[in-house]
Amino acid sequence: MSKTRLNISLDQDLADFVKVYVHENRTTVANVITQFLLALKRQAQGDSMEMILSNPDFHKALIDVQSRLRDGKAKWHPFEEVFGNR
């Protein structure tokens, strides 16, 4: 899909927050805004995530992951190991 440029103005505190957020989560401001707008679009079109979240297998997998994260049993991998060198 082709891209277009969109200029937005934000309050300084939001701009500072998103800069820290994208750095900590290894993403970009454009990706954060894109994901937010896609979620908003899905909600407006009635295509929400409820169907995925209501799936029993997905729900069980989500609970299992949360449990492993909470009890420290999750195995963490370095960014480079998972995604390679960029």
C-alpha cells in the first residue's frame, strides 16, 4: 500500500511520552499511530478484537503466557537473536 505524509501537532508531554515509548519498545512513532488508527478503524467498522479474544484456544494461550511472565518462567531472548541485526 502506498504511503502518504501526515503532519500532526501534539502537546509537548504527549510528544515526549511517545518518543520514550517507541525507544523502549523498539518501534516508531508512525507504527504507534498506525496501530492506534487501525484499532479505531476496526472498532468503527464493527470488526473488533472480541472475536479473537473470545476464542477459547487464544484465551488459554494468553493466560499461559501471562502466567509464565508473572512467575518468571518465560525464557527471554535478546532482540538480535529474535530479529537479527538490522
